[in-house]
Amino acid sequence: MSLWSRRVRIRRLRAGDAALWRDLRLEALANHPEAYGSTHDDWAGRPLADFADRLESGTIFGAFVGTALVGSTALDADGPGQGGVTAVYVQAPYRGRNIARRLLKAASKAAKQQGMTRLVLSVAEGNDAARRFYYAAGFRDVGGEPRALARNGKLLEVSRMQKDL
């Protein structure tokens, strides 16, 4: 493990992390609205308690450099034996340092511990970097949903990907 990798800690987020996660989540939605099913406006007006509740009710992992939350991803049940990976985000200065890979690894481990045998996720058209990342992580395309995501007056196709655990 590189010196850089040892500086990054991955752990499950809890209610006490709500303020950090709110800021990161809103940044992700503002900077990359085409990549998420939710919008910045969906989340911006919510009270901090909503973020804390989401952290306690779901399985959300955070990547920390020191005390700074620089990335996160969520794992949710998505059908029998299936986990949905959502809201993957790493701040721009920290990309290319295997943080997203480590977040995905933590989600995969949690999915197995919860008895899940498959991970699924969706990727919007045009998000080629995410698609390459998921292919490298062992995901494969299993179909698309045309005109499934509306962003900036444009309807985008969303590809569904999966990986058996």
C-alpha cells in the first residue's frame, strides 16, 4: 500500500457525519448533475436531520483524508439478494488515487455481509469515465433505459450494470 493510500481512511458514515456528508453530497449534485438521479434542488433545502437519518438508515461509506470527507458511496437493497450502488463521488483533487475503488470495495464487502450476491448500478450516457471505472471493477452492461434521466432540458439514456459477488 502506498504512503498516499495509508493516508485515506474508509469507514461507514453515521449521523455525526451528517454535516460533512451534506456538504459533499451537495457539491457532487452541483458539479455533476448529469450523473445522479437526484438533483441539487432535491437535497439543498433539507434540514441536517434528513442527512443524519439517511446515514443511519442506509449503508454509506466515506473516504477521509485527515478530517476531510473527500468521497462517498451508498449501498442500498435493490431487490432480493441485490445491492444498489449509488451516489459515488470523489472530489476532483483526489481522483485517480484509487479512492473510488476502495469505496466500492467497502460497499462490496458490506453487501456480502448482508447476504447480497449481486451489485447493480446505473450510469447516465456520456459518463464515460464512470463506465470505464465500473468495467475495470468487474461490472458489465445488462441493459439500458432510454430517456430515463432529464437534465438541462435533455433526456439521457441510463445504462444498468451489474456484478456478481
